Amino acid sequence: MSSIDTHGLGKTAVLMGGSSAEREISLLSGNGVLAALRAKGVDAHAFDPATRELGDLRREGFARVFIALHGRHGEDGCVQGALELMGIPYTGSGVMASAICMDKTMSKRVFAAEGLPTPRWLWLGPDDQARERIRTVPDELGLPLIVKPPREGSSIGITKVAGYSDMAEAVTLATQYDPDVLCEEFIEGEEVTCPVLGIGPAAHALPVVRIVAPEGKYDYQNKYFTDDTAYLCPSGLPPDEEREIQRIVLAAYRALGCRGWGRADLMIRAADRRPFLLEMNTSPGMTGHSLVPKSARAVGISYEDLCVRLLAMATLDSDAGKASA
């Protein structure tokens, strides 16, 4: 890719922090991005929507925004919509794709409609969570199974349910974060993730990262705050498996309407080596433990260059068709 004139990118706000349950991780991501952009000569400034009005972005003459927010109000189309109204280009997916990807149930409906593999699931709305109903879920999905809030990330509020007696507690935990509950078939096997960079036909999948967590427990603590989880890139998977994962992820990225960048999480079922899509993240982590930078490094893209490349792709929904990766 040709070099990017960083001075021509203009005054840039790095949105970080915010009000979601992932605020702490967002601050880690945002400060990493901020330092990287400044190191490359970008006029970049920290901006926390939890403490400042978004209208300040326009009043203070920001030319573009790097969204390093995770979770609600930052990754779900809300901030994207506000930036659309202000006419300030931003990184990552637009309003619709952000909203769909933030809701794992809606994402799975798209996967199913497109014939893309995803674990079987049940959605329990607020009026469908009676104890008698909850106890029937294992009959439909089998055990063990996963119970999660469909609009949270970073493994927040997730339970692996081993028996019928665990269901009620798992649903109660999930509803602390979301009135809806997503129950999902548990796929026994390896966890992998695969990033995508680019817009439209130029979008392409990066190398797959294989995740090996202590005792197979890739939870919030092991994601961000320990060095015990191994992230293998190159993945060590057979080349045909890696290519199939990249094909599925790119198809999902396009079907969901994503742009700029994203990262899909998948499970490879041990029994038959078949990959299953879990979700698409439209504002992936950019911390020291994060996986998009690791995958990008495997193809020669440094953390700093990755941040600049993402910023250069900042656009608006109305202009996305004109943008190129």
C-alpha cells in the first residue's frame, strides 16, 4: 500500500472510554491508538464521550474520528449515527452494520440467511424467561451450552452451563447486562479469530489467530489481564482449514455490511473440524493483548501503520461507496 500523508488526515479525535461495561478495555485500546497515531505524525487527541459532549467534535474542528470505543453506545451504531449527523468521517462500520453486529442474535439471523455456519441458538426475550421455559432450553440445544447477553462483548455475562440446575443462575447473570438472553449450542473444539481489513471488493482477510487459553477458559481475565493465554499466529492449522475460515469470515463481513475493519470469532468443532461463526466485532480491541494487531504483524503491518491505515479509511455511510481500502 502506498504511504499515507498523515498530516493530510487532519485533526483527529480518538474516542475512548465511554459508558459501557467495556470502558476499562476501551481506555487501554484508545491510549494505544493515540500514542501510535501521534508517533506517525497525526494531530490526534483523546476524547471520552462519557465526560464530554459529542458536539464538541464539530465545535473544535475535528476532521475525523478513530472509534476505540467497545460495547454499547460506541460499537452499536449510536456514536456512528451522531457522527453521520455531524458529517465527521469515522473508522469502522456504519450505523446499520454496527447495530447488527453488536446484537449477536441479529448477526446469527444474517449468518443463517446467508447459509454461513453458526452454532444452533435460542433467543429468550424478557417475556420468555419463566423458570419452566428456561429448563427446556437444554432439551433443545443439548448440554453443555452457552448463555450470554446478546449485546455485550469481552465475554461479559457469559456462562457455560453444564446442567439443568445451572440454567436459572446463568440467565439471571445475563439479564444483568441485557434484557434479552441468547442461549447457544456449545461447540467443543478450538477457538480462533480472523480479522478483515478494507472496504467493499478490496476487503481481505488477515491470517487466522488460534487461541489457547488456560483450561480452555478464554474469559475476561484471560483475555486482557494475564499472560497465560497463547495466541498462535501463524495459527498452525492446515492451510485448507485456514483458507476456509478466511472465506467464511470474509463472506460474513460482506453480508453484514461491514467496512474498514472487523474481527470474527469462531470455534472449530473437534469432531469434524468444521468452523462455526460466533460473532463479528466491528470495533475490535487494540490493547497489548489484542488480536488484530497480532494478525497484521504476521503480514508485515506494524501497530502504528495499522492505526494509520484504519484512520485513512474513515468515511461516512453516504461516502462509503466512493472509499477505497
